[in-house]
Amino acid sequence: MARSRKKLGEILVGWQVISAEQADKATQQAQKTGKRLGDALVDMGFCKDTDVAKALANQFGMEYFDLDSSGASGKVNTKLVPDDVIKKYHVLPLAKVGNRLQLLIHDPLDLELQDMLRFRLNCEIEPRITARSQIKRFIDGGAPAAAGPKPTDPNASLVTDSIDKTIDKSVDKSMDKSIDISSEEAPIVRLCNRILTEAVKMRASDIHIEPMADRVRLRYRIDGVCIERDNLPKRMQNSMLSRFKLMSSMNIAEKRVPQDGRIKLQVDEAVIDFRVSACPAYHGESVVCRILRPDSVRIGLANLGFEPETLSVFNKIIRRPNGIFLVTGPTGSGKTTTLYTALDILNRPDKKIITAEDPVEYQFEGINQCQVREHIGLTFSAILRSMLRQAPNIILVGEIRDKEVAEIAIQAALTGHLVFSTLHTNDAPSAITRLVDMGVKPFLVASSIQAVLAQRLIRTLCKQCKGALDENVDPKYLRLTGITPEEGAGKILKPVGCSNCNNTGYRGRQAIFEMMMMSSAIRELAFKQAPISDLRRAALAGGMRPLVHDGKVKILKGISTPEEIARNTQVDLDNLPTQD
């Protein structure tokens, strides 16, 4: 077993699976807990155990065996090793040639296990490395996940595989008690669990269960775009919705008012949190499950999409001793992820950090997170007032919604605290006028705000199938992004589509930004309550790079496409001026 000189963390960083910062954090965590670095990386959500397995194979010069690949499960011969050995030690035999047994293992460093197996099985061991989750899934189910129908296959109905066919199709849709929703073996329970598990594996951010007149529509939001997964029978509506409400600790009998809840479910080796919302609609309650992934807020600044210049400014802003730093954008634009990433960087023993959130989506060790509960009077303003008596260094306010919250946040900034918050505006300069419109005095806005960051999320081209040049780009998109024919020649790529990206051509998302630093000119305009157009001109003159310009950089780097930038920058394409 020839081990490479590179360490596990160095290999994963070199493959761009994790950042150097994440490797350092995981190393520290591994030292504290006594775990292996690979286990720490997986536990912290920085990478998958399959990535660790591939890196270990590279490190030790061993063969990596992907048990989820097509036809791989057929190569496993469980008759070669006793069942108790397979289940106890999580190993799988492949083949035996003479006195040598090819064996799938997940930990090449466990030499004691290999020696014990060599003695018990009375043969030499030829180890192959695979992920522990793949071995476990094979042992539990007898086949890898890939052996089932593809999630995107329109013919692979969830109902066909998950619902007991003995359920009478004549069951009246108004009856809930006819189907058991509590037993873990009930068909409806298996269906709901499969929906949650499948959505996680397809990288969905939301699950939409929407009752229609004649069916129940199931959709997943992947990379910000909703795709229809299946149409479920109307007769299953009430039992399925009741099951989701039961899992999220909602009142099953209450169908007249909106309800919120949470679900925790183990998917493979990770525990995933789901935030569930049920809202009455015309044809029945609509349920939306937001998938909260711990790794999504710990991806590191380098993976957010910052260009070097903006990243340098961002790092300086978040380390200032006081003032307000606002992140703006529409719902679903990644504002919370950006602020959480900043908090993760600043979370050190010498800093006291307190947050006020509605709701608390992700839990951070070492940060005091307060949940807003308006029904008992625990509002944003009440929490903020209490925060100031806790002597914090850094305060995060989930969202500035009204004048009262804005004024308290500003007072906190003026009294020596660094305040992070979000605001719903279309661009960075609009944040100034929005606060003034709320009723905040202009001189307070001008003196307290340090910077405003506006952002959008754009889909990125799939790394496995991108590379094809777009020879027929719509000139309208080029004018929008400011790309001349000379600049775009040989650089603009188009989405192709493959199995890795569900034939969309896109996989994953990055943010585009515009950072407005508060200069003396902008502060003066804010004090005078100048219109947005004047504020924007001053910001551009001060070096602010607009969202479209940041999108242009992403296009020329082959990260995204002009159509995607146009879709997310909310520009009226039909009214663009024509070029002569």
C-alpha cells in the first residue's frame, strides 16, 4: 500500500472539493473530538463521504470502487463472507481468486480489522475503498440507490413504488382515518419519507405539495427553478398532508389557518432539517418543505461567487468595530447564507455574537441565537433591546421590517456595535431610500451605514457537460451585459445537459454582487434625501460595480450564461435600446 505524500485535506483542497479554510476548521475539530479528519469533514457538512473515500484511495494508492455505479452491485458476492462479518464490520466481498479475497472497506487506516479478517477468513485481503454510506445502504437494502428508478424519469411514479396497491382506489378523499399515518410501515409513510429523501439527493431547496382539483402536484425547486416531479392521486391528498403535519408536530385537525413546523430526518449519514409550512388553499392545504442543509452556510467565502476586488472589500467591512452592514435582494437570493458565512468567519472566543432570527434556520456553536415569537411578545425590537444589555460585539438582525427595528439597529451601531441585517430591495442604493421611507431620520441612516451589498443567485453551468460555445447568442443579452462581439468571441458557453445536471445544463448556483461603500458624497445625498438615481450615480462614481457587470465577468469566465444573468438581474429586455 503505497501512500502518497499529500495529506487527505491537501488532496480535497487540490480537487476543489473543500476550501483551505474548511480543511483547517475540520482539522481543529478532529483534534478536539479525536475523530479522523475525513469523519470530521463529513460531520461538519463540508463534503460527502464519497469524496473522502476517493481521496483516501488516491492517498493510499488503492482502487476506488463506486458501489452506486451502474452494474457495480452485481459484482458483490456476499456468499464469500459470513453475514455476521458483513454486518458487524461493514465490509463487502467482490471476488476470490485462489487465496486472495477482494474486499470493499471504507477505512484503509484500520489495519487491525484487516489483520483480524485475514486470520478469521484464512486468506489474503485485497482491499478496495468505497464510501461507508454505500456499504451501509447495500447491506440495509440489498442494492445501491442507483439501482432504483431515476428521480427524473417521468415514468418512475412515486406512487407505483411506494404505495401499497391493496389500498382501495374507491376510498373517499374526505376520509383521513382510513389510512394509517403513524405506523412506520404504512405505505403513506414510506411515500412521504421517499419524497423527503429523494428531494435531498436531487439537491432540491424546497418541496412543494400542491393540491389541485383532480390531483396533487409534487414539485422540487432545484437551483432556484421549480420542476414537476409527479402527479399523485387525489385520493391520497388528506392522508399524505396529515402525515407531513404529524411529522412536523402540527395540529392535524386544524385546516383553517396556516401552521409552521420542523422535521428532522436522517438521509444517508447526515441529519437533515426541514422547515415545513402548511397554508389553506382552495383545493386543500398547500405544504412547502424548505430543506435546510448545514453545509450550505459553511461553504466559505471563496465559493460564494465573490470576485477578488469585492471579496477584499467584504473582508474589511465585516471586521469593522461598528456600523451597519446591509445585504439586500429579493427572497431566495442567498442573503442569509452570505451573512451566516460572515458570522462563521467572525465566530471566535474573543467575540460575543447574538442573533435575532425568524426563524432560526441554522444552529451555530458559540453564537447566541434568539428565535422571534411574536405571539408571546418576543418581537425583533424586544430581542434587540435585550441584546444591548448582553454586551455583544456583533449583532445579526434577520430582517429590518419596520421603523422600530431599524432605529434600534441604528442606535446599536452608533453605540459601538457591528450590526448585520437584510433588507428587501432591488439594488444597493435603494436600501438608503427604503430606510428613509420607513421613517428613519436621514442623518441617522447616513451616519450609521457602512456598506450595502446587493446580490442575486445565478445558476452555474454543469462542470461535466459544459464546454460547447454558443455561436448564436441573442444580441439583446449581449447588450444587457455590456459584452461586445470582440469580448465574447470564443468565450460564451451554452448549457448542454447530461445525467449529472438532469439535462438542464446547469448544476449549482453562485451569487453576483454589487457592493456600495458609503462615501462622503453618498452620505451627503442620503442626508438630503436625494432620489435613487442620484445615489446610484454617486455609487458608480465611487467604484461600485453593478450586478450586471459582475454577471458579465461570470459569463466571460464560462461560469454562467447571458440568459441566466438577464433572468436574474430583473432588467426589462424588451425595452433595451438597439445598437446601430
